[in-house]
Amino acid sequence: MLRYTLHRLLQMIPTLIGVAVLVFFMLRVIPGDVVEVKLRGDGGTVSQEVIEQERKRLGLDKPLIYQFADYMYGLATLDLGISMWTERPVTEEISLRLEISLQVAIMATIFAVMLAIPLGTTAALMRGTWVDYVVRIVTIGGLSIPSFWFGMLIMMGLLYFWNWLPPITFTPIYVDPVANLTQLIWPAMAVGYRYCAVVARMIRSSLLEVLNEDYIRTARAKGVFEKVVISRHALRNALLPAITVIGMEFAFLIGGLVVTEQVFNLNGIGKLFVQSVARSDFTLIQGMVMMLAVFYVFVNLVVDLLYAVFDPRIRYG
Amino acid sequence: MLDRQLTASATAPADAATASTLTPLLAVEDLHVQFDTSRGVVHAVDGISYTVDRGEVVAIVGESGCGKSVSSLAIMGLLSKPAGRVTKGRVLFEGRDLLKLSAEEMREIRGRDISMIFQEPMTSLNPVLSIGEQIMEPLFIHLKMTEGQANARALELLQLVGITDGERRLEQYPHQLSGGMRQRVMIAIGLACNPKLIIADEPTTALDVTIQAQILELMKDLSRRLNIALIIITHNLGVVARYADRVNVMYAAHIIEHGTADDIFLRPLHPYTIGLMRSVPRLDLPRGIKLETIEGLPPDLRAPPPGCRFAPRCPYRLDACVATDVTLRDLAPGHASACIRADEIVAGALVQAAPPAKSAETAVTIESAEPIVKVEALRKYFSVPLSGSGVFSSKVATVKAVDGVSFTIAPGETLGLVGESGCGKTTVGRTVLKLEEPTDGAIRFAGVDITHRTSKQMRELRRGIQVIFQDPYSSLNPRMTVGQIIGEPLHVYKLVNSKKEQEERVAGLLRQVGLFDYMAERYPHQLSGGQRQRVGIARALALEPRFIVCDEPVSALDVSIQGQIMNLLEDLQSRLNLSYLFIAHDLAVVRHISDRVAVMYLGRIAEIADRDALYADPKHPYTKALLDAAPIPDPRVERARAPRALKGEIPSPLNPPSGCVFHTRCPIAEDVCRREVPQVRQIGPRHIVACHKA
């Protein structure tokens, strides 16, 4: 297992190098740079000389290959550089936002998984009954309603019924858990609905498939209690494909919540992403893309390791 | 287990004794089972009755879809819900009607008093639970054993079913065991709580013939020793003859005949049973020219025909057969038939004794002719990644799937290729077809060396070499009509100029394989298994090949259909002068159709000889073992044969034994066998063998 993990960690390196090269050159293809956006703004006039000076200060005048080498060297030494716009370290800019995004993602996952397992299981076991239809309608709603719109509904509901809105300033959970949770629980629910729907449908269909397997019939033929047939024999097998979906959705939530973050006025990774692209803040974009890439690959690894934990065919393959 | 045995025998010896003399262990009375499908209600079981006594082995025989498995699932209360349900009847187990029990009461009986062994050992064990967990589960549930007791009992059970290193096996997971091992584990689970009845649904169908013999021997032995009644559900008549005390024959949801094994095999009293017996190729009788077959197909159970359901296919049909409802009638003590003309059969007036099998033509001997296919020292190695390989170096193991195989096939000749799963017979077929690149050796087709031809260079030659696959269900594209499937090769090779011409050719090919022109419009799922296999044959014939590789073409088919397809293949051969490489695991089938037979074991040829020489006088100990292990559908023959099941499992091709690959299982192996690879030697005219001691 250790050997496998090490192997997989090493395999991450070529993937990450590929991402780094791609993002670097794709950004350079986009016309304009941070200096123009910063100095000219919306049609201001600044002399070319000032712009050149600023470019020189930020190192944008150097040949592309030199910039690239510099960037790759930075990555190798785990130095993401400083933001071209705010001129604060990229890691600092990201970590501020990551705290919020990560917390929302984790809360949404807990919310979704806790709801999806019973929902998916009940629907599968009561296939074809009204319970199944209700679950299927509710989950298809989750798939089709955009989470930002659902977020707006939540806000309107809170306003309408309780005449109250969640706080708009972020308080870290270790400072004031109540204030923190009253703010973040709503966006977590808004994105958790979709998340839950995806996972519940996955569990429903994979459980239905597993329940048709020969070994479930074997378990029943042994006189195993029906409860145990479901929990021990069926669910353990049915959850395997759900783990993949959970992992992918979780990774998506970091950085994928651009509009939902706007609705709840959250200063998360998604918002920062849009901002820095609008500002052509190359270093910050590169840093965020690399962070997300590492995150994705890492979540994938965790998913595969979880598979090995649950499935002996992979453990002793 | 001991506790239970002791209490059972201590508290109620008298009761048990009286009960056993009065009532049978299991009595199924007028059982009806229906299934709701999207296309109507299927009457899967329609009023069957039978009994099973304590310690008795009862077989239920029938072809697929006759209701034999469904009826046993109904007994167990395991019909798939909500589609399947029992609509009528009683299932009395020790006098209690199982169908009236609550779900919880039924659960208590399952696994404790009645257990079941299923067909597919590969899928019937839970992949994420260890063998130990799965064997001990019923012990915890039914016998309330502690961890320590259950573990001890599990070890005892593994020993009972012939698994020696139990300690280690308990820790393992199903995927780490072979098919035969898994079936032993299934049997251990079935035996765990000392049940009174075990229902075995095709327990050996998925296993190789030598492993099948081991498993059946084990089950019969355990049933005798532990006085467990056994219901064996099977389509294999040989298995029935060897192991059953009494037999129920099912056809289209009815039991149409029942009696002792001797009754059924020696004095069958229903035309269906008689037809079934005659359509099986047999190892112990001279080979007839043609297999007798039962023409037609079983009826649709959504709307079964009135009267006798076999009537539409019956050669002795009268008007009365379809006019009156038929019931089982006792014709001799314990022997009943549902045929209204059974009295005539008893009197011997109706059915002619099987025509004395004309010991027929001996195999064609075309030694002088230039062989159409010549394979020399063919090798095919596969690389498989080893688990636990390093970070940048991935270790690879080599599987020698085919290791130096040579043979020739003359024009118009059939070479049978037999062996157990994993012996490389299918790989030989695929390599000869050039679907796999040979690692070494030479393949000549009609004098042309095709060993290293690219697929482009093969194109023209491919017309002459075609293939018929094993599984008629998955080898036809479900989105294409039969006409498109058969017409595609014609189109690809531009053998037809117009659509009309193509349609005519397709119609001709359909007629040639015994189908009707209008079937060209149908899709594969609208056809039966036998019809699909005919479509596969028509597709192969479309290009007018000279040589066809038949890879297990009948093993997925029912006995009566199997005979039809084999007759068709023989017919086509004699009309079109085709050569066949006929790959199969069933020795009787191979014997029936082949002129010469090659036996393979672990990638090597063990023996090649003319068919009659090989079956009459096998030289290689593996050939002998295969012939011994194959059950013969005649209880007299079976009783006379001592069980001589080959011991052990087929070794892994990843790590084949040194010297002669067969030495680990060979009864006559000596030191030299362990050291040296035996050379292929000529020991008679056209008879070669690879054995030091032959």
C-alpha cells in the first residue's frame, strides 16, 4: 500500500508539469497583460514609457523563455511568486480564500453524503413505489436547478419567513463557530443539493445492480437477515462507484463555485479566479491552477486508496 | 454444529423416525409460478409435484427455460420480487407448508434446514468479504456460535470439502481462488449448519470436466455420509445418470416423466425423454452417422399450447394430444409419464429402438492430400504485469498460452481440439485466424505462409478462413438485422453488385442453414439461441470459405438444439468440402464431429490421433483422465465405472510445472517426467503423443 501510494505520488509529477506548461503558454496567448489593465483601466491614458517601466519592474519585458524558466524554477522550489496585481505572495492570497472554499466543500460533502446514502438506498429498495418516484423527482431537480439559483431561493426564503439574512462578513470557525456556521451553512446547502442528487442517483442505480448479483441471492439463501443483506453484502459493493463521484464532486467544489460565491458574497477561490483573470494577474492564475491541479490529482489518489480499502480485489490484485 | 446434532438426536429420535417413515422430507404439490414481464405473464412453472425423501438424490432435468431453476427458487422463497410469484400449490417441508411461512420464519429455515448451491461459482460469492466471513456467517446467524467455535467449524468444513490449507484460505477473498475452489467453498457454506436438504442448481456447469467429476463425487459422498437429501438441477444427462436416485424430467413448465434413474435412462416412456437421450452424443456407443434431433423449439410460456406441450415437436403426435389435458400417469411402480400413448411405448409398439448405430465411416484418411492448414511449432506468449512492481520498472510475467503446437488439417477434414479451460485451445484458434500475432512458429494456409502477413495482406486470404463463435448471444451485433449481419461480408468484399443481389444471396444463405428468408428482417434478440448460432454460421459461409474455426459452437446451446447445429455443420462440410478446426471441451461432442482429435494441456499438445484410435485406445494419461471424468448418460455404465477423478487443480499458466506440464496430476509420473519435457513421438499410424511413458 505504501509502495503504491509512493508510486502514485511520483506519477503526479509529469501531470503537474504538463498543467504548468499548458497554463503558462495559454495565458501568454491572451492579448493584454496586467500592466495595461492596471494603468490604463477603463480607457485612461498613460504614456507608453510608464507602461514599459512597470513591465520592466514586474519582469514582463524579459524573453518568454526566461520567464518560463523562472516560473518552473519557482514551482520546483515550491515558490508561487507574488501576485502581479496586489503584490502580495500568491500563497497568501490563495490560503485566505481556500479556507472558505474548503469549508464550504467539506460541509456540502457531509450534507450530501449523509442525505444521499439513505435516499439512494431507500429508493433502490422501494423501486417502483411512490417513495422511489419522490426521490427520483427530488434528485432530478437537484441535477437541473443551478446551485446559484437555488442559493437565491434560500436567501429569499430566509428573508420572507424569518426576515433575516446570513452575515456577509466571514468569521473563521475557530474564532466564532456560530457566526461561521450561520454564514456558510446556506451556500453549503445550495451546492449540496446538486451534490446529493448526483450521489443519491449513483447509489440507487449501483445498489439496484448489486441487488441483482448472484452473491446477494447466496446471502439470502444462507438465511442472512434482510437488513444485513443490504448493509453488509449489498451496500459495501454499491458504495464503490459512489466514492468516485463523491471525490470528483468534492474536487469540483473548490474553485468551481464562481456564481454561487457571488450570490452569498463569499470571498472564495471561485471569485478570486474570475477577478485575477479579469486583471490578467498571471502569477496568481498560474498559482491557482497549479493548486487546483494538485488538489484534483490528490483527491483522485484518495479515491483510489479508498477503493483499495473497500475492495480486496484491488488490495490483493 | 456438534451441539445441534446432539440435541437433535437426543430430544427427538423417536419423532424423527416416525416422521421419516410417514412423510417425505420435501413434497412439492401442484406448484404454479408466474413471472410478470413487459411482454406478458410467463407461466414459468405450471403445476408440478414431486417428493424428496431423506438422504435421497433427486435430479430435475430439462432444457433452459423449462422452469427447473425457478421451481427451486420458489421452494427457497427466493423468487425475484415483485416480478415472480407463486400463484398456487404447496411446498411441504417436514409437513410444514413453506409457502405459508412468514418472511422471518422462512429466513430461519434457509441456510439451516435447506441450503442452496448455485451455478456460477465466479459470481456467487461476495467479492468484498473474506472466505472465512462468508462461511461463518450462517453459523453465527443460525447456530449462535462464538467466534472461536465458528472458526473451528469453518476449518472443519473446508477439510470436508477437500481444501487442505484452510487457515490460509479463510483469510483469502473469492478472486484469489479458482472456479473449482470457489465451488467447494459454496458447498462448505451449504453444509455449514448440517442442513437436511441441499438444492444444487447446475453445480458443475461452469467447471471443467475433471473438476466437475471431483465436485460431484464430493457432493454425492457427503450426501451419503451425512444423510443429506440432494436436489440436483441440471441439463447434463451424464451427471444425472451418475449421481441421481430418482429423476424428474421437465419440459415447458411441466414434469413430463419421473422415475428412478434406471427407469428414465433404460426405459424412457415419454417421446421427449426418448428424443433427449438420443440427441446426446455418447462416448460409450459407436458413433452414428447423424445425431437424432428434436426438431422445432419449446413453446412460448406466455401462451402455452393446449394439451401436451411437446405435441408440436412430437413425431408420434395424435389429434388427441392437443385436445385433452395430459397428466402424469403411473405406468410402473414409481415410474410415471405424461404421454397419452405411453402404454404403446411400454408395449414397444410405438417407438423403434434407436437405430443400431452404424459404426459408420471411419474417419476420412487423406494423407496424400496437401493440407489446407499446417501449423508448425506455434507459440503465443502473453505478457501480463505482475502485481507489486516497482515505481519505474514494471515487472512482467510471461504466460505461455500456446507453447509449440503443431498440427495439419486436410481439405474436408475436421480436427477436434479438446482441453480444459486455460489450456490454450481458444488462443490456437485465434492465432490461426491471425486475430493474434504468433510469437513464433509458422502457419500455412493452402500452401501460403501467413505467419507474418499484415492484416492488409491477409484481406484476400481471409475470405477462405472464417470463424464461428461460442456465444451466439454476444457475437452478433444487437443493432443490426440478421440480413445486415450476413450481408456485411458480401458488401465488404464487393461480392455483390446490387442491393437486390445481396438480398438474394442472404436469403440463399439463410435457407442453407435451415432458416427462413423472412428472418433477414429480424434482430438477433428476436431469435432463439439455436437460430442465432445458425445466423453465425450463415455469416461465416457468406464468403465461401474453405476452412472454418469453430470455437465451442454448441457449448452454449441446449442438448436438443446442439444436435441440430452439429448435424448442420456436418451437412455443410460434406456439401461444401469445408475443413473445420473444432474447438470444444466436451469430449462426446468432439468425438461425434471430428475425424482426428488433438488434446491440449497447458499450452501443449498431449496427444493427436484419429478419432476412433484416440477414444478406443488413449495413450496419454491426461486423455485417459479426461475420458474417465466425462459422465456417460447411462446408469449401468456409470455404476460399472470406478470413480477415478483426476486429483488437484490445473496449475497456473504463469508458473507451469517443470518437465512434463502434466506431471503434478499424473497418476504414473516418475522422476524423468519432472525433469524433462517429453518430446512428441509418433507411436502409430497418424497417432502422436507427448509422454515419456506412453
